[in-house]
Amino acid sequence: MFRILFVTPEIPGNTGNAIRLAAITGAELHLVEPLGFDFSDAKLRRAGLDYHDLAVVTVHKTLDAAWEALAPERVFAFTSDGEASYTEIAYRPGDVLMFGRESVGLPAEVKHDAHVTSRVRLPMLPSLRSLNLANSASIAVYEAWRQNGFSGAQIQA
């Protein structure tokens, strides 16, 4: 399945929502420290509700540690200045969908890291700065999953 990578997330509710997203879609969630919260944070628990035990969540001390653990073939860095639209990518299972912190996004050195296959953007009106982190991850994961036939999903009539 797909792997979501949050680099130094700050807001517990966003990560809680990403935990729920990972559980519901079968994606893995990887977090790079430092985190702007701890896992006992009530907002994180509330946002993830009862999905915490159903999601695969891994915390990495550094981005280099994440690269070592993930050994990614392809990494898509989601950023407002990306060259490709998220719909132009042909996603494959195992892809890493990487997002930056809520306040500033991905640092330049991370966007241009040798592991990054492509910098990807979500379309927005030009006068606005960014989309919520959890919402961005949801859009990307569902597009990747859709392209792969919602593999593993229970389709209800």
C-alpha cells in the first residue's frame, strides 16, 4: 500500500486524522521527529478516535532514519511550488507521499533531497497559501488508491 510521510508535524489533530486515514485506507503513516505533540495529547487521541490500534504508525528520529527504514523507490514531495499536479502522477503501491509541517511546509533541502522523485502540488486558488495537512494527505492517498482500483477495499452496494 501507500506510505504517508509527515516531516515534523506540529498539530496533533492533523496527525490524529492521518492515523484514521491510514487505518481506513491501509496506508502506513510515518512521522519524522521532532513532533509538535506527544501521543498522549487529547487532541491527537480525539481526532484518531478508535483507529490508533488499527493503523500502522512509525516514528523516526530523523529523515535519514526514515529513508533507511522505508528504502523508498519513489517519493513524491507535496508542496505548493511543485512542478506536477497530483493527478499527473501514476502512483504505485509502496510510493511515499511526503508532506511538511503545517506552518512552513517542506524545507528546501527536503524538497530537493536525492530521494525525491517529483515535487507535486494540489491545485489551489492563487491568492491562498496552503491546504490543511490532513486534508492534503487525504486527497493524495485517495487519488493513489483510486488509481490502483481501491485495492483491498470493501465495496458496498
